[in-house]
Amino acid sequence: MAEIVELKILQQAVKLAAHYMNKKPVDEGAASRGSIICTASNAGLYPFPISPLYSTTKFGVIGLVRALGPRLEDSKIQINALAPSLLGTARSPPIDRNVKV
């Protein structure tokens, strides 16, 4: 349930950021009014069996960014998602090199 809330909060944050960015005039020669950066994860791009809900949420972040890109482009606002890689910690699963992605 927390993952669904996280996605709804991200949606509202992007909406609020775009609202205030639209109030800003585009400077002459500038490519855009600014950028919105959302944090996703490689877990949203590749199988992450240890935490399917986390993976689903990060896939949702990527989907939201891809869906909003063309809409925000009309307003000269850029939106991107960063997808950091898996860090080897005691909590992360062992890497299965036989999994094809």
C-alpha cells in the first residue's frame, strides 16, 4: 500500500512543480523553463524478485515520466527519471548472471 501512496505523491509533486514552472517565462535563447527529475531504479527496468512491490512502483515512476514527457514538452518543461543501479549490500539479493534481460 505504501508503494501506491508513493506514486500518488510523486504525481502530485510533479503536478505542483509543473504548475509553478509554467508561471516562469521562458528566457530568450533558453531551451526550457526547467527540469523535473524523478528517482526511479533499475528495479523498474529489470527483474527484481526480492521485492516485487518496489519494482512495480519504480516501473510506475518510469511510466509516469514517459507519459508526461510529451505533455510537458508543450510547456517547455523537461522531465527525466534517474535509475540508479543495484548496490551490493547485505540486504540486496545475490546477482544471478544467468538471468537474461
